[in-house]
Amino acid sequence: MKFEDLSSAYRIEMGSPSLGELRKDLYHALAALQENSQREYEAEYSKDPDSIMCEGMNERRKKVNILVQKVIDLRMEKVAMMALRAAMGANNILDKLTAEERDYYNRVTEDSKKHRNAILRDRSRKNYVIPEIAPAVPEKKSRTPPAAVPAEVPATAAAAVPEMTEHEGEILIEHPHADIVEAPRDDLVTIRILEDLPKIAGPDCDYELKKENVVRMPAALANALINHEKAVRLNVTP
């Protein structure tokens, strides 16, 4: 599996509520991709930890780890929902499940059936006793007039009450997968290349840069080029 295959698998799972049809050795391939990206990063780090190639390999390694975990989480959630529906009597098509997912599906289905049947069985056998409820006694009203509310609040009491900011009281609901949106656009930096460079591995793609090229790339990689005097930052205004 290559990084492009991982990105494609992620888009497939994000784009549909049902399970995507991926390779049957998916989990072995994901593990191999993680190990390979880690080895490539360690190899570059042993050569020169401050090199541009090392920075690019590190960014790609982190991106691979994030996407692998998200693909696993998305598929696990979908398989679990299929298992719950099966426990309630639904017939699911299991052709898209890998061997690992089929084992997980069977275990969740079996446990869900046991849980559901146990609750129904206990509820049907239990004798419920409705307790007697004593009549409510009307509350005696006090004839004492209520204390007058002071016209002004003392300064000390007012200071104890925090002032509500503009956004307090709002409930913000984030998308469950918001943290895995592709690299944020405000993280991109525009630079001009000062000399021909060898191929550089970036988090999303490889860069083949020549002198006087103007390119937008992730800030970490762009700053590495600037620090090595291979590029200069361009301030682009709309």
C-alpha cells in the first residue's frame, strides 16, 4: 500500500455511511505502510536530522499514522452498527468485511444478542410492585410578607458575578471527524526557490523544485527550505 492508496481509502470511508469495498488484506497493508514510513523517517534522521528530506519524511509519517487510525475507526464504527442490526434480526451482506472485521462483527453480534435477550427475559419474569403514594399535603402559605429586594447590589456582590462573554451559553457541535480534514489551508506558505533541488517528500505529495519556482507548501517544509537558504518567503496579498 502507498500513501495515495491510504488517502483513497480514507476518502471512500468518509464519503459513505456504508462500508467501503477495500482490499481483503487491509489491516496488514496499513501496518506495513506505517512501518515503512517510520523506517524511511529514521533512515533520513540518522543521515541528517536537520535536513529538508528528514522534515518531509517526518510530516508524511505523522500524516500516515493519523489517516490509518481514522480509516480503522470509521470501519469499526460501521461494522459495529451492522452487528447491532444483526442482533435485532436484520440480515447483513458481509462481502466487504475483512477477516479481522468478520471476527469483530461475530463477537459484537453475539454479545448484543445475549444482552438484549437477558434484559427482555428478566423484565418478563420480574414482578413489579407499584408502591402506594401518599396524597400531597397542601403547603401552608406564610402570612409574612416577603423581604424587600434591595434597589442596588453591593459592589462586592456585583464583582463576584462573572461577566458573560459574547460566546458563553452557546453549544458548539463539531463534526466527529473534523480533526482529519486535509492539511489546513492557513498552514500553507508561498516561497520562491533559489536553486535546483532534489525530490523532496512532503506530507501529501513529493516536490520536484527548480530555481525560480514559486510554490505553496506546508509551513514546516517551507520553513525548513528557508532556514537552509534554499528559498525565500513571498508575501502574497489578495
